[in-house]
Amino acid sequence: MMLQQVPSADSTGGTVVTLPVTPVATVQGTLALDLGPRLDVPESPVASRPGDSVLHDVVHVDLAQRRRFEQHAARVGAAVVEIVGGDRPVSQLLRWTTPEVYQDLARRAHLVARAVGRRPGSGGIQSVRPQLVAAHISFVSEHCAEVSLHVRYGDRSRAVAARFELIRDRWQVTALEFA
């Protein structure tokens, strides 16, 4: 590579260094994207309708048992979101959660209520009530299921993941994550 020094044309008396022309690569960086048009027909999603989540089960579960669990999981999921938002007391989920999950929910409800200067579970903390949009369920075993919830707060959305385990003939939330 050769650099060429040319005297400056202005009155400052400096020199201008001209650099060689480097061709611009058509692919830069490590991620190469093909931005050309797709001419093939896109595939339709596999689980696009309610009830299609049966395809995601690891073990086969009776359809009636699945429907009962879906209703239970949706009710518990809605209650979890309302508790964290301060619209419902955490004591309403005492039977349906393990002690660790119950303590985490109580802590979250207390932090939200304290941030706005109210008591947990007294209501009126949020300007927009959360709405459960969708629940997707996968049975990992006959006694364990994992649930993902899509929750909408006005224009915003959040995800909640829960693990339910059958403990003493009752489905209880044993793990809970918010995103």
C-alpha cells in the first residue's frame, strides 16, 4: 500500500495525504443476511390455535385432565399477575404455591405497594389492570407441567413462566419467573 503526499492547495502550507481506495465488502461483520425476495411459500405455524399445545407435551395426558389443568393454570396465572400488581392479596394463593414461591410473591407485592405508598393487596396501585392474553402449557411428566403466560399491561407486554407440580393431589406452583 502506497501513500501519496500532495502539497495543499490552500494557503496553510500543509500537505494532504491521499489514501488508497478500499473496496466496500458486500458482507460486513459476522452476520450475513440474504435480503433477496423469498419465492417459496412460508410454512404455517404448528401451534397457532388453542388446544394445539398438546403437540408440545413430553408425555401424553388425557384431554379432559388437560382442559381442567389449563383452566386452573389460567386462573392461578391471572391471580399471580394481579398479586404482583397489588390488586389482590397474596394470601389467596397460599394453597396453590410452595412456601418459596409464596414468599417471593409477597416480597414482590410489598415492593410494588411500597413504591407507590400503599398497602399490598389493597388495589388501586396500577393505572391499567393486567390482562392475561395467552397461556401455553407443556406436560413434562404426569405430575409436572410448565406454563408460559403472555400478560398485557395496556400497550406493554410481559412474560411469566411457571412450573406446576402435583403435590398431595393439588397442582402447586413450584417455580415462577417474570420477564
